[in-house]
Amino acid sequence: MSDADLVRTVETYFEFGGNSARIAEALFIHVNTLYQRLARVDQILGVFWRRGEHSLQVHLALRLSKLMETTS
């Protein structure tokens, strides 16, 4: 699993409001694969990345990163 896979997984997580079935479907992966990816993200970012202020920070960072890519 690449870093790009993890980034796309987190972006899709936010896009579908954490709905596992819809996320897995959008990524064309099995739900168990999604859970493995989310567990890896938990290891990297900490388990609180999906909650409250942390969630907002991660979501904004991803959006800003994507915006920076399109303007360069």
C-alpha cells in the first residue's frame, strides 16, 4: 500500500462521511482492505484524526494540498 493509496483513502473517507461501504465501493476495494488502510492511517496520524478538531485539521490539510497542486 502506497502513501498515495492512504491519501486517497482519507480523502474518500471525508467525501463519504466515514461510510465504510461507500468508501470501499468508491475505491474499488473490499471493506476489509479499507479497514486495514484506516488502521495504517491511525498508526501514522494517531487514533484521533477522525474526531472533532483533528478531523477538521486533516481535512483542511488535504484540501489545501490538493489546491496547491492545481495552482503549481
